[in-house]
Amino acid sequence: MGVCYKKLWKKMIDLELDAPAVQSRTKIAPSTFSKMRKNEYVSMDVLVRLCESLDCQISDIVEVEGVGTKNDPSNDGRTAESKNNIQE
């Protein structure tokens, strides 16, 4: 499982903001932006400051990859129909 900040970059483009402008507004270090460019984990504090500055929710700027797939015990590769047949 990992994180992806693609939504953040899209939101910044939509708002016509570049990284230095957002860094200045949020007091987030350039090294932290570098981590986000590499889809590495950053602190919750950083995400909250971004959300406050961009007037959005965390789900608007970051995605958790792999959720609802192989780590989800309810998703064992069977179709809903085959699961229902077993229960009957």
C-alpha cells in the first residue's frame, strides 16, 4: 500500500498555484514537497495545512493506493454471485 498525491497537483493547477506559492502559504518545506512528488508519506499536519490553504478535504489531495483490493478480506477474488451461492 502507498500514497499518491496526483489529486494535489491537479488541484494546484486548477487553482493556478505553483509549488513555491503553496509552500509559502503553508510554511511547508521544499523537502516535504519533494517527498510528495515521489509519493512518499508526509505527516498529517502537512496534509491538514494543505487542506486549510486549498480549502479542501484530505481525500481531495491524496489517495491511498491498494485500498479495496488485495488487503481487503471481503475481496477474495470471487464474484458477488459466487459468494451468494456459497451462502445458500
